Amino acid sequence: MEPMDYNPVTVFRALGDELRLAALLLIRDRQKLCVCELTEAFRVPQPKMSRHLATLRTAGLLETERRGQWVYYSLDSHLPGWLDHVLDETAHNNAGLIENPRARLQAMAGRPSVQCL
């Protein structure tokens, strides 16, 4: 597999949508989340969340791992330092973006990650 290009224009386009940015920050916060957890956290339909996750994955920001019937999303393990820094600063200075989704995720009954880990 070739290393990702991490073109800043591509990255910032992918992060330019509030839902995509917040989803990425929540995934960063929790390390791994599946689509069903993200749809619950953000209260959006599964197809919409899947489209946004595909955009983030195409930009090289996410990687996936299959565990049984669940596909988990996590930050790409090869993110360059400049991008790690951008995400750290964004998360630190914009905690409100994921405050409510994090609370909904915590309250979610029957989370697959709890059952499968």
C-alpha cells in the first residue's frame, strides 16, 4: 500500500463539514467507533454517516478494522505530525463540537464496542 499524500487542500475539504469534523474528533477521543455508535451520537441516519465516513477515509484520515459484523473506524495510524497538531489544537479549543455526541454515546445501551472488546 502506498503512503497517503495528505494534501492539505484535500484534508481541509474533508474537515470543512461540521459533521465530518465532529465525527473525526469523536473517533479521535474514543480511539475506535462503529457506524451505529456514530449514528446514535450524532442522531443522523446510517447512510448519511457512512457517506461522511467514506469522505474522511478517502482523504486518508480514517482506517477501518472489521470485528465480526462490526466495522470500526479509527484515525489513520500514519497521520503526519502537522495533521496531528491541527487535530490536537482543534479538539482542545472546540470541545463543544463533541460534548453532546459524547454524552449520547455514553448513554447508548448495547454498544457493540462494549460487547465485542
